Amino acid sequence: MGTRYFADKQGAQNYAIYRPSYPDSVFASCINFLKNGATNEVNKFPFAVDVGCGTGHQSTVPLAKYFDSVLGIDISKEQISEAKKSKHPENVDFKVSAGEALPVENETVSLLQVAAAAHWMDLAKFYKEADRVLTPGGVVALYSYAGAAQTSNHPKSAEIDPILKEIAERPVERGFFVPGNDMVRRRYTDECFQIPYSDKTRMEEAEPDLTKQWMEDATSRLLNALETTDMSSQFTYYLEVHMLLGRKPHQPK
């Protein structure tokens, strides 16, 4: 299945269940950057597009309260099928589409965001398409999480965090990650990610095919650290998020 693990039906279902979402501060950062470039005071913007939306709950639905209309797109039919079946606000819709050929009219999008998907795209084509669809003053936002998860306020953090770090780093050591994964690990610092607008900023916020034996061992040690045998036992963890924001000029170049 390789890099398209989440494209099939079972993968999409697993994605809907297990894929972590983003904190409200990430979306607030996008909206604040958008508002700071607005020519007049705006309480709610007309239209946002979330590229590589997956099943929708991670990054598309959280935009609903900020926009009159939100469109989530993904190249996977199964992901979009799961998104459409999920409970979501009436002003949110989903379509199958590639990020390099967006199904929207010229200069209609206030915010074009890509959450944990830009590293799979042809960014030169995407940025050209972004310039076509963004309104003057519209914002393109690329972000993802990287690094090992860390527990938050857990009494066994000292035992759990090293295991989480190993789970994050072992696939890299074994060569399971493909170039897109490495771009995430470098936190979108590659030249191809740099947004082609002068008004831009960078912000930092704080499933490869592993060998069966090692994953079972890591799972066992994680449960031991949690002092439980219950696979459904829960704990809170956090991931670092990196974000690139850029604003389309109000005046043509």
C-alpha cells in the first residue's frame, strides 16, 4: 500500500478514528493572519478550502465557525466518503479533487489551507493554483505536526515518553519513511515549501509499515508504563506543529 495507506476503505476508517486533530490555536493563527490583512473589519469570511482534508474532522470542520462556506477536498474517494458520512455542519461540504486543480472559481477563496498534506503535492503547481483561487488579501496556510508525541501531565511521563520517541524515530532508522515524511521531519524548511508572497511568516507550535515484532514490543512496553493491560486506556499527549502562512497581495504585481 506504501504511501497511499489511507486511500482505501479500511485505511480511511482508521484515519477517521485515530488521526489526531489540531488545537484551536492553529486555526486561530490562520484566522488572525487573515484578519490582519483585511481592508475592513470582518467577523466571518465567505469561503475557505481545506486541501487534503482526509475524513474532515481534523482540519475542515473546525473552520466552519469562521466562514460562511467551507470545502474540504481530498484525492481519495474513500476519505471523502467517510467525510460525507460523518456528522458535520451544514456549511461544510466535501469533494474529490487534487490540490493542484481546485474545483473553485477564480479569486473566491479567503483561506486555502493544507494540513499535513502539502508534502505529497507538486508545490509549484499548487502555488500557481493558489494564486488563481485566492481573493486579493487571501491567505495560504500550510502546516503539519512533526517529532515524537509527548504526554501531558501524566504521572508516568518519564516512562512513556521514551517509548513514544522510539515509535516516532525507529521507522526513520529502518528506512521506512519516504521523501514526503522527511520533509515533515524537516518542518517544511525545504525551498519548495516557501510561499511565493512577500507577506508571509513561519510559526512553530508546540504510519509506516513497521515490523510486527517490534510494534508488539513497543505496545507492550507502553501499556506497562501506563500500568494497564487495557488497550483502550487513554492518556493525553501533544505534538509540535509548524506552520507557514502567506498573503496574496491586494494589488497585482
